Amino acid sequence: MGYVLIGTEASQFSGKARSFLRWKGVDFAEQTATPEIYRDIIEPRVGYAVIPILLTPDGQAIQDTADIIDHIERSVPGASVYPPGPVQKLASLLLELYADEWLVIPAMHYRWNYNEAWIIGEFGRTAAPGASRDEQARIGQIIAKPMKDAIPRLGVSEDTISGIEAHYEGFLADYSAHLRKMPFVLGDRPSLGDFALFGPLYAPLYRDPASGERMKRLAPVVAEWVERMLVAKAGPQALLPDDEIPPTLLPILKRQMAEQLPVLTDSAHILQEWALAQPKGARIKRSLGTHEFTIGGRRGERNVISFSLWRLQRVQDHYRSLSGADRERADRLLDAVGGREIANFQLPIRLERRDYRLVIA
Ligand SMILES: N[C@@H](CCC(=O)N[C@@H](CS)C(=O)NCC(=O)O)C(=O)O
């Protein structure tokens, strides 16, 4: 048996994993995450309800899209999503941190504030394809409740909605300008940044109808990129030569550094307070309390999400592996986008994932 990806069409992170596996040419089947699959496979294997999961031919269950990508990159030959150039790789990891942990905010805002009835129906259709529409709506409501309740924890509130929309529309304008110069993030073929961005930009922001209508109206070239990503397969196309970072990516990284970086540094301080009294191996809570943040110029409150620091550690590990001219070039990129602190500040502890949960290493 080949690989099996357990996920759904409506899930951001399933989209990231699926587009990667398809591009890479991996032989995989997709299994829809129905309530029975959650009960019989996901919860017993992982310990909690989450998608996507990759089941491997040798019986492992891999969760977390970065772990899925790394597992496949180690086991399946062919083109890599990681650019060989160290600065392009740094930019890719930054974009993954941004797409996974920041663009999820507009993705979920537009889903729940503009597409609620549709997504509830969609959850019902996925969970119970044979049921009547009324029954699907009832089941959809039950599935939707915890997800809708989680939206304020991301920082979506009356105070921040206009800022979230300003942030997203600014991103769309910048990404459009970039895509007018080249078809993918780093040239003529997709790389890690494309797959990460495809997560929020496909299922919630393109496929949810009201969000897709908005993307096609405001940023048709981004919608066309989504459509290219839907069919992309590794081939002879190349990344930009000489580890070049296209100047059109800089405004996107600058917006990330201006808004996401303060949240990450503040989260690290809060983690430090908490970790002081903890032994090695202690499990780190998903949320470490709440803190204030700013998005698109609007202030609000959100949960301190420990997982985002795990994605940050991945960026820092790569940065710290660089030396000499590579390190200097990486510093120049970070300086150009106001992001030097992302490399300089020290996480208070080393994070590790054990049994699908974060612990102190
Ligand atoms: N960091 C994880 C995130 C996975 C994730 O957030 N999945 C969503 C659906 S797109 C989910 O199942 N959330 C439920 C939860 O985390 O409790 C990854 O990259 O795989």
C-alpha cells in the first residue's frame, strides 16, 4: 500500500500537504476525515483531533505538515521543495511561518464572517455524504461549533476585523505585483513558500465562495496562481539562479516582520516566564495565556500560541547553520525587511515535538 493522506478539501493544512505530495509525484491516496476516521484512526494514533495526517507504507502516522514534508523529502527522490540556496531557503521558511501562523487569521476571519452557512453545509457534506441536507446542516453545526469558538483566540474581533482585512488586502496587492514578474514565489516552479501559502490561499480564501469571489475581484493573478498550484507537478522548471531573492518578495516579508515578529518575541517572553519552573520533557500548553497584538494597524487580543514558536525555531535553526558569506547575505535580507531580530533573539528553551505535542527538549 502507498501513502494515505487523511484530510478534507476545506482544511488549510490538508491543502498544503496535498499540493506538496501531488507536486512531488508521491503515490498517495486521500482519505476524507469523517467523524468515524477521527474516532478510529486519528484520535487513537495522535491523541487528539487534528488533520492532516500522513499514513506511511510502513505504518507510521505523521502529523504536522512540516514533518510530513520532511519525511517525504527524506524518503522520496526527486526535486526538493527546499531551495538549495541558503538565502532562498531562509525566505521559504519565513514564508511558511507567515502562511501557517499569520495568514490563518484572515483565512479564518473570512471563512466564519462571510461564509458561515456555506462552511457549515460543507462540514455536513464531508462528514455524512449520504445524509439529507437538513441532517447535514445539523451535523455541520456540531462540527463547526468548536472551530467557530476558536476564532477569537486567533485575535479575530470587532476591534481587529478592519485591520485583518487591511493586512490581507495589502498582502494580496504585494503578492499580485510579485506574480506579475514570475509564476511562483522563487521563480518558474513552486518551492516551500508556495506550498505554505497555498494552505490559506486555497481552501479558505479561494474555495470558500465569498472569499474566492473577493480574491478573484481584488487579486485575479493570485487566483490564477492558486489554479496553477492545483495542477503543479515537478518538471524541468527551475528556481531563480544564484540564490537570488526577487525584490517583489520584500514588501511581503516586511509586512510579516512588522506585524508577526512582535507577536513572536512577546510569545517567547511569556514562554520564558512559564518555562522557568518546568522540568525537561514538560509538555507545553497550546496556549500560554493571552496578549495584545496589532494587525493592519488595529489593536486586539489573542492567545499566545506556543506552536508558532516551533515554526520560528525551524527558521532560527536554519539561520544559525549559516556562516561566512551565506550568513552575511542572510543578514542583508533580514535587514532589508526589518527582521534582524528574528535571527538574533534567543528562544528561552529548545522546543521538541514528542508524541505529536510540544515539550521542553
Ligand atoms: N501545524 C499543523 C496544523 C494543523 C491544523 O491546524 N489543522 C486544522 C485543520 S486545517 C485542525 O485540524 N485543527 C484542529 C486542532 O488543531 O485542534 C500542521 O501544519 O499540520
